Amino acid sequence: YRTRWRYGERGIRYLFLDAGHVCQNLYLSATAIDAGACAVGAFNDEEINGLLGLDGTNLFVIYLATVGKLVSKA
């Protein structure tokens, strides 16, 4: 909502760029603490929005990521 208000129709493009930047920083932060991260771009939008109580129009999920302990491959 705020991004679109500020940048108009271009705002939606900036949302996707910002999501990528946030996720990259999540990967860098995870690496710094010897953890792993995994971004997920393929998910059921309606289901995730519903679980988080988002309306899917003004508030919605763009990207998911998990962070956790790395498992060594011995």
C-alpha cells in the first residue's frame, strides 16, 4: 500500500526488488552465524495469506524463507 502510494504503478516492481534484497541479507546473516537459509518462491498464496491473517490484496506474502541449523554431511 505505502510503496504504491509513493511510487505509483512502479511500486509493485520495487516490492519484488526489496523482497530480494531482504532475502539476500537473510542469507548473509545466516552464513555469519553458521546457519543455513532457504528461500521459497513457490507456495500457495491463498493458504499462506490465510495462515498469517492477510487479506491477499493490500497485505500479502511475496517470498518465504527459512533459517536453521546446518546439518553436516558425514
